[in-house]
Amino acid sequence: MRRFKEFIIEKLILVCGVASIFFVVLIFLFLAKEGLAVIKTVSPFKFLFGKSWYPISEPAQLGILPLILGSLLVTLGAAIISVPIGVGCAIYIAEIAPVKLKEILKAGIEMLAAIPSVVLGFIGMITLAPLVKNIFHLPTGLTALSGSIMLAFMAMPTIVSIAEDALYSVPKNYKEGAFALGATHWQTIWRVMLPAASSGIVAAVMLGIGRVIGETMAVMMITGNAAVIPKSIFVPVRTLTATIAAEMGEAVVGSEHYFALFAIGIVLFVISFAINVTADLFLHKRQ
Amino acid sequence: MAKLMKNPYRTQKIAFSLLILATLLIVVPVGLIIVIIIQKGLPAINWQFISDIPRQGMRSGGIFPAIIGTFYLVTGAIIFALPIGLLAAIYLSEYAKDNLLTRLVKLAIVNLAGVPSVVYGLFGLALFVVFFKFGASILSGSLTLGIMILPIIITTSREALESIPQSFREVSLSLGASKWQTIRHIVLPNAIPGILTGTILGLGRAAGETAPILFTVAAFYLPQLPNSIFDQAMALPYHLYVISTQVPNVDEKIRYGTALVLLALVLFMNLVAIIIRYRFRKKKKW
């Protein structure tokens, strides 16, 4: 009887063990089931590179190029801000900060990662957006730039914690060797630690960027939501994620608009899948 | 620049100052965000705000239904995700061999963690709301959130299980206990703090997310409490989104108050998780 009970339990453990694969496949299948129907209205090429997104006009124009460019612009801006700051902070925490401060900083970074994106969006909307508007004399502060700044803060915790991890796992004797040769602490960091941790840091940056591309609420609240091809970073844009979040509420189930939004979901899923698999390869290269 | 590089100590000084600057550029804005929300939100918080329903088109009254909605959603998510996540962690730490299947499982977990939250929303809509016909309901929202927090629970629980020394298992097995008895009576009890940390982190994440519940459960304005898991519900993060972007002329105090309640809830859970983990690491018996 006990044998039988254990047999059942072990099978249950196996099923739950592979459940993650099941869910990933399930997500993809259901996105595909709803999203691929868009091909009936618009060719894949026209969908990805069409220059206008007017989903409810007659006939509907379903080109997501403006949304892709919006996502890219905001992400690029966020990466430019968050990568140097994030990696710098990671080096400070891993190498320079005293032990006590290190613990506090790490807990603080974890707290930043935990702040809900809708809260960051809210605070960005009423503090950052007016600031951007006044500094650059813009008609509105809800621009790609504001989005980039806010998103940089969402990417930083990921970048800091994974890069710090990578620096921490560089073998101690690398550092001791450099010191023994008379290198200063900074020379050791710059010439020995950073190159040794480089694949982990690349992974950190990629995962940070992955977080930014997938971020929805904050970006929807502060980028101004204009689905046109952006000409500069000072204009309102709309990202892939924000389009889904903003329009799915009004889209009728089974309409071409509904299918198109799921097709955007497929694009996002594929992007995040590619980023995560590549980052994972970089992380394993290190070991 | 060439001249500066010649003096390694001066270079070091400049470099270290820049690193400190980078750290401050993260710490100071985050501190400011939290201080502003506390300062402007605190005056709004009183018993009525916590316990009353929203009134006058959400321009006055309280946020009670949103708090309750979030409570239901989070509870539902954890009921779904904890057993599956824990068993999956046991599989990875105790049973999995170093083969292709294990590699795929790990890759799947990494990918689940990276799927954008709004894509979870779409998935929940397609599977639970439309395909299973649960409609926009607490059930649909909980299941969607549950799948979303699965990777957090698996990763932290697995870390806790793997930190138990191999010798514990060997002693138990050598005394004639079966593999499952060893896991049940030796490995799991020692890993409880770590599992708890993962659970609380998962709860915090589920409480704060908006995008996955947008189309699966969230009600714009629902002045009564849900009666069953097939009802729609309000939720704190969605409520904050609604009153800050969709409803004009909401008193700033109410917006900040709602943000404060949500932020406090999420940060409190994370703080608890950090403290449990910190004490667990300090008290480790091995």
C-alpha cells in the first residue's frame, strides 16, 4: 500500500516537474490559435511592416511598424540610461561597498524590483512627465523619453542583481593574481574582473532589456499612446505591449482587431523567447 | 585622458566616484518615489478609506472592494501555484537527471519568467475566459496570475531544497527510509523557510501586477463585493490605473492613497521575505 502511495506521489512530482514545458507550449498554442487568424485579413509582411495602425477604421489597417518602432525607441533609450548605471552599481556593490552597506543596497534593489509597474507609471505620470515637459519645452511630457527614463528603473534591478552575481562568481585567485602583480583595485576590476564576468554581464543586460520590452502598465501610462512612426524621442509613442493593454478591452472577441492584438502577442512572445534563450546560453557559458 | 591614465591611483579615484554616482542615481530616485508616495498618500489613509466602497464615480469613498478583490486573486493564485511549483522544485532538486528533459524544463522556467505580463493577460483571456468559458472572473484571473508566479516559486523553492546537504539524505536513506520518506521528513522541513520566501515573493508579485488581470477579471467599477469565484472583481493595481488615467478629476489625495496602500502591501511582503531569508541563512545548522 505504501509502495503504491509513493508510486503515485512520484508520478505526480514528475507531472508537475514538466508542467513548465506544458505551460510554455500552451501559451504559444493559444496565442497562435487566436493570432494566426490575422493572416486572413493581412499578409504577415504587411502586418509587420505596414506603416499605419488603424484597427477600427473601415477597412482596418493593421500594420504594426509604428508600434515596433515605438517599442524599439523606448527600449533603446532605457538601455542607454540603465546599462551604464546598472553595471556601475553592480561593480560598486560587488567590489567596493562595505559588507553592511552591501546587504542594505541589495535589499534596496530587490525592493525596487518589487514596486508594481502601475505605481511607477502613476508616479512618473505626475512627477516625471511635467518635468520633461518643462525642461525640453514640449507640448506634452508624455513622450518616449519619459517612458525610457521610467523603464530604465525597471531594468536596473535585473541588470544590477545578475551582473553583481556574475562579478561575485569570478574566482578569487584571478583578483589575487592581479593584486600580486601590483595592479590597483580599479585596474583589477577593469582589466580582470569585468572581462572574466563579461558573459554574465551580457546576460544581465539582455534580461534587463527583455524586462523593458515586455513592460506594459508604466509604459502605457507615460508614453502618450500615439500609434504613429516616431520622429524623435520627444514625441508620444505607443509600444506593442501598450497597444494590447489599451485596445483589448474594446476589441470584440473574434473580430480582426482581436486577432491582430493576439498576433502582436505572438511577436512579443517570440522576442522574449529569443532574448531569454540567448541570455540563458550566455549564463551557462560562464559556468 | 592619456595623462590621467598614467596615474593609476587618480584613475581609480575617478572611476570609484563614478561608480558611487551610478549607485546614487538608483538609490536617490527610488528613495524619492517612496517618500513622495508616503508623504502625499498618508493624509488620505483612514478607516473610511480602507473600509468603504468607492463613491461618486470613484471620486470619493474608499477602496475596500479593490483590497478584497486583490486578496481573493492572490489567494487563488497561490492555491494553484504553490503545490505545482513545490512539486516541480522537488522534481528538479531530487529526481531530475542531467539530461535533455531537465534542460528543457529549466529553459521553460526561464521563459515563463520572461513572458511579458500582458502576454499572460492574452493567454488567460484566450484559455480561461473564452475557451473554458469561465468568463471574466476571479477564477480566470487567479489561474492566470498563478501561472505567472510559478517560475518564482519553483526557482526559490528549488534553491532552498538544493541547499540541504547531501549527507542529510544519505543518513535518512541508510536508515532504511524510502526516497519519498526522506524528502517528506528530512528535506522538506529543513527547506520550509526558503519555500516560504518564494511563496511570499510570488504573492507580492501577484498582488502588484495589472496587465494579466486587465482582460481576465478586473472590473472598472463594482461597488459590491464578489459572491463567487465566477464573479468579476476590482483589484488594487487596476483601480490605481483606472483612477489615474480613466477617470477625470479624481482628487490627487485618493490616487496617492491608493498607490500607498498598494505599495505598502507589496513592499511589506517583500520585506518579510527578505527577513525570513536573511535569518534562515544566519541560522543554518550546516
